[in-house]
Amino acid sequence: MVRRDGDEMVNSVEIKCTKDGPNLVIVDGNVVTAMCRCGASANKPLCDGAHRKHNFKAEEKTIKIV
């Protein structure tokens, strides 16, 4: 979908909290970024995979924004 000003319109946004991993920001079905939720990333707020070294545990959940 495209708005009148030519910018693309976002149809859906969701946050997928992965099991034992990062929060994935998904826009129109495409992963846009992975956000740290373990607190150990050296590249905060982005995930750098540090959760694997620190044995981070968390439940999986999806949050629909739009």
C-alpha cells in the first residue's frame, strides 16, 4: 500500500519475543531488526548473540502493534 505522498504505508508491525533470544521487530512480514532482551549485548539496543553465552532463558510471545 502506498500513501499519497509516495511513502510506503505500513500494514502490520509486530514484536516477536523469541524463545531464549532477542525481540524481533517485524514490519509487513519482514524482520527489520533484532533487539537485545537479555541485557548482555555489547551493541545495545541491538542483539549481538550474547544471550547464547549467558544461557539466557525466556518464553516465546508475539505482540501485534498494528
